[in-house]
Amino acid sequence: MRYTSQGRDYTYTHTHTHIAMNQRRPPHSPSDTSGMNSNALARMHQQQRQGRQSATSTIVTLIKNWKPRTTPKLTFSLGLYTVGIFLAFFARPFPVTPEQFEKYEQKLRLIDGEEGGLGDARLNAEDAYRSTRMELYQTKRFGWRLRGGREKSRVLELQRKEKEQWRVVKALNKERERKLRDARSELGIWSDEGVRETKNKFWEKYEGGKVFATQQTFYDAFNALLYGRSDDNALEFMIRWTFTILINFTVGMFGAIIGFTFALPSVIYGFGASFSSFAIFFFLAVISAISVVLTLLGVLYGGAIGGVVGAVNVATNNALRLEEKKREEIKRLQQRQQQQQQQQQRQRQGGANGSENFRDFNDNNRDHMD
């Protein structure tokens, strides 16, 4: 005889004096918690895909719906940035004609040439100045002012001579710079030579900012090694040091822009530019430098943020997988405990049925004997 109660199937088998009950359970279905974790992973991946698609669609929508007249400041800033990038990487300087280059070469030859040049005079003045400095260094001993006499007068005489020779060297160098500026004026600041020297000055300041960022990062690492915390996990450590390096590099790059801005006027003045050319070239060069720095920082920040987001997603996925494994292990332990309890229950039921059968057997024997 069979009947079903609360999802369990019970079967009773009748013999002369034996009643056996077998309890059967249906096969185990997958755990609800495992399904929940799998669904959570699927939902998370779907949300990530939807987030990327929504970000792309948002950017496309902003570009389509962008009205320059409604946002004049943003339009002006983007226009300056575009102009700066174009000037830095795509613009070409004005070509130099053969006549201009010939005049430039001729004036360069006259600067340090034998006829009317300053080469020999400047070299002789520099040699005399260096020899006087060496003699003064050897003559001026400790306490020369208190010694008096011939030694003091000799030191004072060498000091006056050194100052006079330095004025001569400075005047000759100034005259050479004037003639060199006059020669460069034949090419102009907008020429290939002027643009090349401007770019070299910018990359020189850029290297200085990068060195500053590297040194500051080293100092931060040293201080963190001495006084930092040791309870950060790998993800927190990576995020903290990523943004520390980015901040140091940002400070170094803005320092490079400031240094380039202050060094640029001497470069423009060295090519004998007029006031209008000076102002226009200075403005465009500074805009170009700022655009290049912003592009570099944008690439760095974008890569860093993308790496951090990827690391966080990987850590989240790993945490969910570990939690799912733990839940499955707990589920297996529970199933094993249930099986053990069922076996113990069957053993107890089997022992009770055996004693009852033995009692019935004795009663039957007694009846036959009677």
C-alpha cells in the first residue's frame, strides 16, 4: 500500500507478523544558494556590459546633442585644446627660403670669424679671467684681511682685476648674443629652427617634471616603508600607490608647464621677434604645451582608472566564487549529515522491527504447542 505525505513516498509491506516501512527520498535538486550565486555573477556581468554600452551611447548622445552656442566656455576650451594638439603634432613651420638661409649662414660666419669676429677676443678674455681666478684662489689664504701688508694689497688687486675681466667677458658675450639674435632674425621664430628650439625647451622641462615625479615617488615609498601601515591588502595597496604616482606625476607636469612658460620668452627674444609675433607665438606655444600635458595626464588617468576598475571586478568575482564554493561545501556537509541521520534512523527502525518479529515468532510457537 502506498500513500504520499509532504512530498515523501511511503510503502508498507504486510507479511504474517512483519511490517516493514521503507522511506525513499527524491534525488537532491541543486542548491538554492548556488543558483543565487550563479545568478548574481550573471547579473553582474550583464550590468557591466550594460554599463559599457550605456557609457558609449551617452558619449554618442552628448556629441549629437551638443550645441556649441549653449556652452561657450566648453566650446572655447575644446577649441583651444584642439588647436594646441594640432600645433604640437601636425603643424609645420614656415619654410625658409635659400636667400634667408644664406644670409643666416653669412652672419653666423661673421660672429666668430677672423675679420671683425669675436671668437679670438672672447676666448682670450675668458682665458685671462680663469687664470686670474685661479691666482686669486691660490693667493687668498685664511685671515688675509688681518695679515695686512703686501699680501692684502695683492688680494685686493686681484679682486679688482677679476671684476674688470668679468665685465669684459660679459660685454663680449652680450655682443655675441646680439649678433646671434640678428642672425636668427633672418630665419624668424616661426621657422623650423625656432620651432625646433621651442620644442626642445619644452621636452627639457618635461624631463625635469618626470624626474621630480620619480624622486617624489621614491621619497613617498621610503616614508611609507618607515611609517606606513602594514594592514593593507594587495588591492588597497595597488590603488593607493597608483593614485600616489598619478598625483606626483601631475604635480611634476604642471611644474614643467610653469618652467616652460618662464623659459619661453628668452627663446622667442633670441630670434629677434617683433612684439606681435612675440605675443602670438608665446600664446600658441603655451596652449600647445598645456594640451600635450593634458593629453598625457588623460592617458595616464584613463589607464590607471581602467586598471583599478578591472582589478576591483576581478576581486569581486573571486570573492563571489569563493563564497559559492563555501556554500557548496556547507551544502555537501549538510547532505552528509542528513544521510548519516537517515542511516541511524533505519538502523533503529530495523532493530525495533527485529525484536517485534522475534516476539511474534515466540507467540506463534506457543500457540502451536498449545
